[in-house]
Amino acid sequence: MLPAELLVARVRRGRLHPLFLRMAEEELYVAEELLRIFEEHVGRRRGELEASLERLEEAAFRLGVHYKVVRGLAHLLLRRAAFSRPIQGVDPVRVRLEVFRRAGALGAALTEGERRSVLRDAARALGLSEEDVERALAAVHEEEQVLESFQPVSPEQLIREYNLSAAQTALFRALSVTVSLEASGTEVKHLLRWVKRLGLMYAASRQGGELVLELEGPASLLRQTERYGTRLARLLPLVIGAGRWRVSARVKARRGPVLFELDSGSAPPLPEPAPPEAVEFDSSLEREFYRSFLALGSGWEILREPEPLVVGSSVFIPDFAFEKGGRRVYMEIVGFWTPSYLRRKLEKLRALRDVAMIVAVDEEGACAHGFSELPHTVITFRRKIPIDRVYRLLKALEPPAAAQPSGSTRAPPPEALKLLEEVVEEPLQKVLERLSSLGLSEEECYSAIATAGLRIEWRGLDPSRAVVRRTPGSGRTTEEGG
């Protein structure tokens, strides 16, 4: 995204029109000049780079290119640049503190002689030369940094990245966003998984041959606005990967909401679509629950983001699914919310029938009103999901032992069991780190611990406080040849 102050846009007849670049001759010239300036300033001071950029702004203005466009393009290139301190092996902040401490003891204003004395004493105390102290005092200023390296890009690709960033910035103040696209079943599943992983509040439905996503916008939230806006922005590269797509958003403006629209037919040049970087969990709450449940050794397999469930014309992806002996139980966590999102969530959960579902409701983040009437098992929590209650519910739903398949779990590798032979009592996290170094997943780590005859002793639900202990009678065995 671009900083909000660099977005060039106008409002006309209730619509927001960001300034997009269309590969015009003057735009390509500015992009080429920016790239040349960055490449030529490798090894030089940041202040020199910024001075050259200011001169380019003046030249671009004469060509009719807005100065904010130049700064926006430069902002994207700065992400490809790495800067270093002008003096290595010296902490400029520490030097300034030492000098200012000594100068402060002498008074507000120093003579030149007193100044030299302060620098000399500070240099002696820090084990530096007076010249190093002088350079370190200047090094804290950003303009003294040195452009160490720069990753170039083509002028055309830079313009494409600018247009995507401008669209993402426009969505950052959205109250609501509607995305419509034509996609295959596989593409729909992939997109919905990413919507879920990014932690976006959404409602999904099929209308004709299109998937329609109705998303809460960052400006509709009372908190976590910046974090949520960044996640919403990361969805846009996935949307533009569809053959036909359309984005419509109500954007917060000074004089009231305005409409921002973008579609595949009229969109400016945009980058080739690429999936955003992986997001492991929607929140730390889900991550801790997942890890704690794995460590529980319940015999139930826990799955993140299982297959989408169809609710009438809508699509719903629960947060988790638990499986054992062919039986599947779903779980949905309701955390932070807006009234409209909560209303849609309740409507979907009411309409969802013929599935086993646990709904965990955060009493602080979401209003519990209305959840007690759902045709599902509802539990409430504060700060942490009560894993013991979830386990008891699953225990009551376990299939008969005869119905459970045997041998479905892959045996732990011999090197993992050999590593665990030495464990008598160790912190759980330390054991997991050692097993993970062998390339085992979390599930495989816990399986190996159980197979080795070890048990996990919990001291509360926090995994960092748990220990792995060898059970009586499960000592190491020795095979001797006769």
C-alpha cells in the first residue's frame, strides 16, 4: 500500500476516482528516471538520494506528472532498498547519550573548547577516536544512512505495482467491500481459505455463476483498524487473479461515504497475480488452542479450515474440524465483530443443520445474545478457549472403539524414538524443538512422544509450562544377541 497522504484521488458525483497510471510516455519516463537514480546512488548517502528525487519531482511536474505520484513510486522503490549506518561497529545512540550526559553536566551552552573537551572525554570513555564520535553523532540522522543495495525492477512492473498499491490504499478506509468474481470450484475454495486465514469478516454466496464476498471494511471497526486494513489489502492480489472480477466498496470520506469501483474490464495495468505470504492463524487465540489441543493427546485429529459447508446459497468455512473413527465435529470461534457481521454469522449458524458443531463465543469480543438459541453446542470463554470443555464434548461424541480404524497414523521415524530414549523429564517446548529439527510436524512430534512411552504433564493450559515425563515401567530396553 501507499501512505494515505500519497494517494492521489478525486471525488465526483459520489464516487472515488484514484489516479491510476496507464503506461503513458511521461509516466514511463519518470519510472525509468527513478530506477536510474536509485541504481546510481548505491553506496552514497540517503540525503544525496533524496535531493536527486526532489529534482526529479520538479522535472516530472513540468511533464504533468503529480509530485505525489513521484513520491508514491519512490516509496515502492524504497522497499527494495537496504540502508546501512555510515560508520560500522559503533552504536550512534550510545555515543549521543554519552556526549549529551557529559555536555549536560557543563550547562546549556558550551564554548568551542568545552565542546572539544566533551568529545575527547566521551571518545576516551567509549574507546573511540574523536573523529568516530563526530561521525557517530551525525549517523543518527536518516540522511546520513548509506544506500547499501537496491533490487531493480522494470519501469512497467513499477507502474503496475503502483496501481495495485493505490487501489489497496483506497480500500483501507472502506466501510464495506463487495467482491464478485467468476472462478472454478478449486479457485473458490482457495480464495475462501485465504479470506479465512487473513481473519476477514465476510459472508460468501453463489449468485448465478459468480462467487460474491461481502466483507466488513476496516473503517467499520472500532479497533484493530490498521491490522485489519492491511489484511484486506493483501486479499486484492488474489482477486485480480480471477478471469472476471469486480470490487465495489463504500469508502469513508469527509462529506460521507463514497463509492469506489474497480473491475477486470476497466482496471489499469496491474501486476501478475500472486498469493499473499502465508498467514498461519487468524489470531494468537486460535494458535494457542490448536497447539494445546494437539498436546492433549485426545486421539482426535484436529484440522484447520476444513472444506467449505454449503448453507443455502451461502458458503461457510468453520475454523476447525475434529476427526476420529470416521466421525467429524466442526468448531467455529466468534471473536471480534461488528453488528452486521454478527447478524450474518448467526443467520448462517441457524441455517446450518445436520452437522455436529461447537460454537465458542468470546464474552468480551462478541455479544453472546442469540447464540444460546442455535441448534449447536455453544460454549463461552474469556481470553482462552476452555480446552477441557471441548475435550469433554468430543469424548461424548466418540464413535465405538470397534468403528475406529487402526494403524492410520504413520509410525514415528526411528531417529525420533532414539532421541526420546534419553528423555526422563524435560520441558515440552524443548522436546518439541528437538523433534522439529528432524523435520517432524507438530502432530508427528506429539505422536512420537506418545509412542515412546512418555506423557505430557500439564501445569495449566500454557504449553510453555508443560513437561514431558517418562511413565513408570516405560524405561529404556536393551536387546542383546545370544
